[in-house]
Amino acid sequence: GLRPILLLRAAPKKPVLHPMLKALVIVPNKPPTFVEMDWSLEHLQAAVGGYIELVHLGNCQMCVNEDGIAAELTPNPLADRFARARLARSGRILMGQVLGVAVLLGIPDRDGNPTSIPDDLLDRVLHYA
């Protein structure tokens, strides 16, 4: 005989919740500011104005616009000096210069997700102002 067909409906998708993270936002020629918000990929892209490029700087990572040169973004001297100094500590150099808004986040967790920046990072960044 015929068997009844069991129709399965997919459970409604729950929105993906991103943790609230503390970041340091460095806008060119302005003082850096702490911001606590949902730092999803979309929010990071909105903050830097395009696709992101991550620069690993030891105990933090800097998120910048990967098309900064083509977009003719404003140079960011404070973020540039900070990134160069952090990279020099491990014998690395920064190719080009930091352009546009820079967002500093903590190092990724085991799953590759961003984490909050260390609390003392503002003092370290201001050292290069």
C-alpha cells in the first residue's frame, strides 16, 4: 500500500547573534574612541567603508578598508604609526600606509571570531599620537 509522506518544515532561522565587543576606532585626524557594539562582518565593513583587510599586530588586530588606495581614503597617521611600531617588534614591516578608518579588535578566538581589545590598548595607541 501507499505510505503517508511526512512533510518536514525547516525550523524558523534564529538571527545570528554576535557578541558585543569593545573596539578602538581610529578615524583619521581625530582622537581614537572606544566603541562597544556588535562587530559582525557587516558592521566592520560599514565602519571602514568597504571590504575589510585585517592586519595582525600581536595582541590585537587592525581592520582597515582593503581598497583604501583606489578609494583615495585619507591617510591615518596615528593608526599608521601604531601599526608600524607593533609590526617592528616582531621584525615585520607594513607595506603602504594605513588609510581611512582603522578599527582595533582583540586577537581572534579559537573559532576565528574577533574578541574585545585589551583594556590598556588606548594608552598604547595614544603613545603614538
